[in-house]
Amino acid sequence: MSYKQRSTLVVPEGGTNQDTYVAFSPVAAGTTTTGAFQSVASLGSSGQVLTSTGVSSLATFQDAPSGSSNVVYMPMASDPSSPADGDVWFNTTENEFRGRVDGANFIFNVTPE
């Protein structure tokens, strides 16, 4: 036997308390532990980055810091198939930081302070 949910499932029962969301929109938890989830789809504009504003407020979209563009930091088992200039990643197989600048991949030399 199966049951079909006929109404929005509230947060305390494992739901989001929302019926729909904007496609491709990031979703943030509510303002309380049982509050409805929030969409930040209407915030920011193309090219901005989602930035934490601390523990008690919703993240905001802001311009990337000056001098940075297209920066990606991620652990990967192998190098990405088509990285862009400015991308940075950690190759978990080789245990080294790598990046791409001026069309070429490179390895960071990391030394402890």
C-alpha cells in the first residue's frame, strides 16, 4: 500500500513547507529550526558569488573579490576535463593543489609556515 502526500510537508516532519521553487535556485533553511525554507532566487545577478553573512542571516550574492574570476576550489580524484583559467582544485589522487593559468595547468608548491 502506498500513500500520496496531499499537502505541503512541514519542516518538523522532514519537509520544506514549500509547494514549489524557482528552477536552479539555491535554497536556505528557515529563520528558525522549524521555519519554512527560503529561496534566494531573486537575489543577486549573473557573475556574483553567494557569500556567507554569518550564522544569523541569509547569505547574499556579492561581486567577487577584485583580482579574482572563475575561481573553483574542490577536491577531485583527477584533474577536471576542461578547467578554465583561474580554476583551482585539490587532486586527491596525487595529494597536491593544482590550477590553470594562461591556458596551462600547474601544481602549487605548498610549504608549511
